Amino acid sequence: MEAWNYNLSIQLNNEPRFHRCEPGWQWSPPPLPDYDLWWVLEGRGQITLDGQRIEIKPGRCFILRPGTEIRATQDLAYRLLVFAVHFEPQDPANLASFPFEGQFVQDREFLEIMARHCENFFQRGDTAARMQSAALVQQILLKLWDELQHPQLSAADRSIGQLMQTIRLEPGQPWKVAEMARQAGLSRSQFTRRFQRVAGMPPNAFVIQARLDRSKQLLLETDMSLANIAEALGYQDIFFFSRQFKALTGFPPSHLRNSARPNLTNLS
């Protein structure tokens, strides 16, 4: 898929709104004069775009292009709840990557939060609020594009991703591969292979890197001694910490602290 131009700028052409479609609702507007972000939160139905019939289901999001001829109906037993806004992008080429038939949103909760704020800001009416509303539509478009680039992970890979976040938050814990595999619900060999694919490095190397990254921050931004930093990050031996730090960075931890904070040279 083509790269996205992150300098995307848009102009809102109407008020972003949530709509609960009425029982007799049928959508048959004139050919669109601009772009229409049309996201289905609830309900079912059928939509025809330039003669192509597509099923409407919860989570499906369309970026409808100018000139599109639209016909849509809903299942009366499952009425539609839709978020919609018309807009004009500065560079329409950025929207060419979105599938004509729409895409299913992965992170619906996050997108709904942005859409609710988008609607509320626009209704407030002042200049800053209208700018934030437009920025949120832009963020929604970026989120949709990001989901196209990164398909939803499997349950096991999501579990590994959550574990990676926990390791970054608590790098000083006694992380063991066998226990991490158990938490992910995988055998040790399966876990190691999946972790390598998701993180780009083996689990033990990831733990060491997380400890190294945190130690750099503590060395530069706190008055903690090297011994206290080593202990906080799970090292029982300050000398092993120093050797591992130097092996990975090319210089000892004291060098980093002394070069950035010379007044703390006595903290060891």
C-alpha cells in the first residue's frame, strides 16, 4: 500500500453528527459534492455505491468519494446508528488507499470516543473548538489508515503486546521466559518464536533492553546512585549491571552520568 502523507489537512463541510436512522429511512442523495466519512456503529442494511451492492454491518466505515451515487436501506429490526461528516482534504490522493467497499474498524471504542468529542467540539462553536473537531476527523482518518497497514493481531500476539508494555513499566521484575510463556498461554518454544516476531528480538533481550532504556533515564534525570539503579532494575550485582551496560552501549553507566551531570560524580 502507498505511503501516507502525514501533512494531511482537511476542512469540515458540515456538522459531524451521530444519526439514528428513522424507521422509514432510505438514503438516496444526489451524487456527492465532497468526501463523506460514514461509520456504522449499530444496525444492518444494504448500501449501493455506483451500482456495487455492499452489506452494512456494525463497525463498517466508508470514505465516500465525490461523485459517488448512493442508495441505502436498513433492516427495520436492526436500525442504523451512524456517525457521518462531510469534509474536503487538502490532498485527495491521500484517500486513494481506503477501500471503496469500506473497512471494518478494529478499535471501535477508541474511534467512538474521538467521534463523540468531534461532535461535541463542533457544537460548542468557537474557533478553537471547531479546529479541534477538524483535527479529530483527521485523527480518525489516520487511525483508519493505520488499521489498514496493521491488521488486527491474534489473541496470542495481543497478549504478547500487553506483556511487552508491562515489561517496559516494570523492567526490574524477575522476568522468566517460562513464566511469561505461561501468562501468554503458549509453550516456551511457541512464545519465544511469537515474541521474536512481534518485538523483533528474543524475550530475554527485550527485558535487558527495557532495563537499559530505563537505566539511561534514571542516570540522566535522577539523583539515584548506580547501586540503587542497579537494584531497582533487578540486578543483584552492580558490577554485572555495569558490564552489561557497557557491553550494549560501549561505555560504562558512570560515563553517561558524568558527561551529562558532572555534579553527581560522587553518586556510585
